[in-house]
Amino acid sequence: MNKSRIFKTLLNIAVVSALPFAASAQKANWQNLDLKLDTTFGISTEKAYKELLIGKKSTKVIVAVNDGGVDAQHEDLKRVMWVNTKEVAGNGKDDDKNGYIDDIHGWNFLGGAKESINYETLELTRLVRRDQVRFANTTDANVSEKDKKDFEAFKKERTDLEQQLGEAKANLSGITGFKNALDAVVKKIGKDVPTADDFAKFKPETPVEGRIQNALAGALKDMTFTEFYNDQILEGIKYYGQQANYNLNVDYDPRGIVGDDPNNSKEKFYGNNDVAGPDALHGSHVSGIIGADRTNKLGIMGVADNVAIMGVRCTPNGDERDKDVANAIRYAVDNGAKVINMSFGKAYSWDKATVDEAVKYAVSKDVLLVHAAGNDNKDLEIENNFPTSKYLDGTVASSWITVGASGWKDDETLKASFSNFGKTQVDVFAPGVNINSTIPGSKYKEENGTSMASPVVAGLAALIRSYYPKLTAVEVKDIIMKSVVKVNHNVSYKKGEGPDAQSVSVPFSDLCVSGGIVNAYNALKLAATYKK
């Protein structure tokens, strides 16, 4: 699963990566606001409701959130969760004969009889683990002609894995060292929650303490000490610890929890009905953006006002498996979803053909698939972010939208600093910076990522299909693409990594097919007059 927050090796550089935009500059629920009315580059959802949808009838649209889990009991989600009325809750029987027992709110393809997978390896790790067995006794000197291509790919992947693992361990060590040094400084200051002024007055006795003082002086301009400590230090340790111990560890394999044959892509009936799983933060956040209850005067308001959120768990804290992705798509389609949101992605694919077949199935059943572009600031004309709309045979899925992330200012910073892009590979951009939404325990939190931009578009697609149910998935995509607010100025982003990265300025039209930000008001106006 892609991460939007980047943690740097704090001890070495004494600089903390802040969020892409200062939280204080943001307006609540900004993704639904209007650029002209609110001076905020949202998608004009509220304007659409006030001017276009009053008194209009709508039909409920099922939106599948194929993700890491959804908290079905959240105060802002429980009324809008999909309920399988053909199933009797808790009776341990497959009442509707769909192959999944007690699937009341969806299904969990990462579950077993007693527990569910939380952490997983990256696809890269799994490929290296597979091929190091296959090529255990192979060298450049004895490799057969038919295996040469695969052997070269294996060597490259192994080198890439070793490099990433080394970086993760170094970063974990660095940030842990920074934490220990910071804890010592805080103890000397004598306050559990010191302020920027406290650090300014502190007199460092060593170079390390001086670097701590400088780092905190900068960090506390944008956040409190508690926010810095929790969100940057502790989350950084958790993030790099997860990479080193699970994601990049060839000796870690939790698949036995599920009890299936992970190499059998034809196997469909496995998992359990726990749609939340051990970590439902990401999927719950995505769900709220799409359709959080707009009537209960609690928390936030989703983009769509008449949806049923189906939770389909296929994404662990690590890379999703192609088998699970394919089965999640098929489950969503077979159980009535008309829009599927997929806020996940990875650099490698184990079995793309299986995913392709599931996508083709969804397209054939008039389902719109919405996919996050990814958070690595990469050009998808060059880099991969699986799954993709392009099949192995070179043809393209007709009802698929790939989404990049934008901020709320209509200036050079409009492209979110982390967002992937691609002139022909990314279709549209949508708000994805500091988006406040639902998280487990009936709480709310701001998150960044194309993972947040994708459900904005999925919510818009559901909104269109709800008020104009005769439109096909392909037509809804066409409407969304044609109704964007065009961006007629340049935007800047960092090209390259580390100290050699350079800021470049390019026309926004170079970043995506449509050259703009999705807009609900424009889309609904076009839908009303759309001709096939």
C-alpha cells in the first residue's frame, strides 16, 4: 500500500518532513467546496447540491471499497453501509448461496478461521523469494538460454530489494536514534510537552543537542510538539519497522493464516466476513470521502448522498496479492457494485493476467473502476503502478479512471507533491491533501494521498449514477473527463530524489489526459443533457 507521508533520516539531516500544505490554511470539507465561491479548488459538490439536485430523485448506488478494511459501526458510516439482505447475520450459513458465509457488509479475502492478515510482504519480496529457490544453483556461467531473461530480472529485483531493505534499516536506526536524543533533551528542558520557545531557550551542550534544537525550532512552526512526536517520530519508527520486519523480509510469510493456496489463482472461496480486519483506518477514511452520512449532522459529508458502501478487504499493510485483487473485483461485481474504488498500488505484478480477466469481467457488467495513481511523485509513462487499465494484450479497459491528487490552491503548488502523474496514464486529478474523513472508533483524521483523491472521483461517479441511472459506466467516465475544470497554468514538482532533486515547472496538461480537476457541478450539468 502506498504511503503519502515520507519520513527522512532525522538524526543525519536534522530536518523534519512536514505535511505538503499547512493544515491551518485549509477549510473544513474543502474537497467539496467551489473555487469561485470559496476560493478553494474543491469539486463544487455543495454548489451542485444547492443549485442542481434540490427536489430530484435518486437511486441507491452500491460502491465497493476494495481496501484494507472498513469500520461498519462508525457513526458516519453505519447508515450507509451495504447490507446483504439475502444473508441471515450470524447463522454460519451461506443463505444466498454466493459462496461466502455471513457476508453481511462485504468480504475479507485476507481472513482465516481464527484471525486475519495485517502485515504482508511487498510483491518484490515475494518475487525474490520465489526466484531465489528457482535459481539457487544458477550463475551467469551456467544459466540456460531460455532462463536468461528471467534470471536477469531476478538479479535486478534482488539488488533492488537489498537496497530498499538496507535503507529501511538505516532509516529505522536513524529515527530511533533521533527519538532517544530528543527524549534526553526534553528531559533536560523539564517539560513533557515543550514549546518552540522552550527549545529556543535551551542551551545545547553537544552537536547532537544543537541539531535537535534546530530541527524542533523548524518543526514546531507548523505543529505542536505532541503532533510532531506522534506523527513524525513514532509513525516513522512504525513505518520503517514495518518495512524492515515485514514488507522487505523474505523470511516473513503470513499467508498460512488464510489457509488457501496462494499460487492457485482460480481459487475463489476463502477468507472470512470480518470487513474491518485488524487495521481499518485506510478503508474507513476512503469510505467516508465517498459517502459519509450527509444527514446526521455529525463529522463530515461524503461526496455522494445515496450510496451503499460495500467493504471488500484485499489490501494488507504491504502489497496486495493479484489473486485477492481479482477476487475482490469479482465479488463486488457479483454482489451489485456499480462503482469500485481501488486506493492501492504496487510496482510489481505476480499474475497480471488474472487481474486483467477480473477487470474485463467488471467492464462487461457495466461497472466503473476508479484507481489511485500512487504517491511516489513518479511519471507513470515510465514507472508501473499495478493494477493498470492496460491489459497484457495492449488494449485498455474502457470503464477505468486513474486519479492523481491535487491541493486546494490554484497556483504552482496545485499538484500534490507526492502524486504520481502521466500525460496518457493518469486521467484526472482530484483533491487529495489534508482530507478529513472517518477512521475507526467514530473518529476523524486528515490524511494525504492519491488514496484520498480516488474516492473523491468514485463518490462523484456514484453521484452521477445515482441521479442519472440510465448512464453506462463508460458514459459516466466520459462525463467526468469532459467536465473537469481545466488548469491553464504551470505547476511545479521535484524531479529526482535527495539533494540532487530539481524543481521543474510544466503545464498541468502534461500531467494527465483531461488536463484538469474533476468537478461535480459541471459533471451533473453535462449528465442532464448528455447524448449517447
